[in-house]
Amino acid sequence: DFNKNSREVTLSGEAYFDVVANDKKFVVHTSVGDVIVHGTQFKVSIDEKDSLLVIDLFDGRLSYFQNSNEYTLLTGDLLISSKSTLRRTRSDISTNDDFVICKNTSLADILTQINLVYGINHHIKSKFLNDSYTLSFPKNDINKCIVILNQVSGNKFALIDNSIVLK
């Protein structure tokens, strides 16, 4: 609903947002809670089947409301909300011209960065997304990213039909 008074969307699935601050609030409604945006770059992923919500705040500030409770997120925060728990952690991700550097970073965050750089989605079960790794991957070679991810994690990731999967 983008009318004169507010900017609101309802999300089922996953979306990346780059919101310009202005006097109209921007709200992302999900089945688990609402995100109030204050001008920022962030990603929201919702798995309604498992009632899992992940908010990855790349820049700025936002508020998440769940059951009348407000949680404020700042640049680098990652919020994971599941059926019975809500956890906020810090992402330690930096970039330079050639690489994305992830220190003790969840697989969910690493896959988000790969999506931002390459436009590649993933089909990885949520139980693996909280595993943390330290790695750097190049911004110009998705196949090298997969090799590095396999080496660091000890898993067998593959790129199939433009999506990262775990074999």
C-alpha cells in the first residue's frame, strides 16, 4: 500500500530492500512480525512453514515488532526469529574491490552476500543456516566461491539451476 500516508508491503518469501528515508514510514508485514524501516538496506527472509524469520541489516537502523515487543537493529545486526526463540547477533562482513570477507559469519549471512554479489539464490535447509564460518570469496567467480565454501565448511555445496544447494 503506497499511498499518501504510508509505504507498506506484505512479504511471504525473501526480499532485499534499499529504502530511502523520508517522512512516510516504510513497513514490511510478515506472518511472524512487522519491520519498521528508518531508511536502510536490509534483507528479510520468511519461511512460513517453519515460522522462521531472518532480518539481515546491511546499513542503517530498523525496528522489528513481534507480540507487542520492539527490537531495534543497527548496521551489521542479524535477527533470527523462530517458533520459540528470538536471537540477535552481529555480522562481521566487510568488502573491498575484489572480495567479500566474512569473519565468524552464519551461512545465512554468507549466502545473502553471495546473492547480493551474484544474484544467486539458495535452497539450503534452515537447520544449516546458523553454522558459522570465516572465509573470503571473490566478487568475480561464483565457482571459486563454491569451492571455498566447500573447503571451509567440509560440506558439498553445488551450483544447480542458478541456485546453491547442499548435496
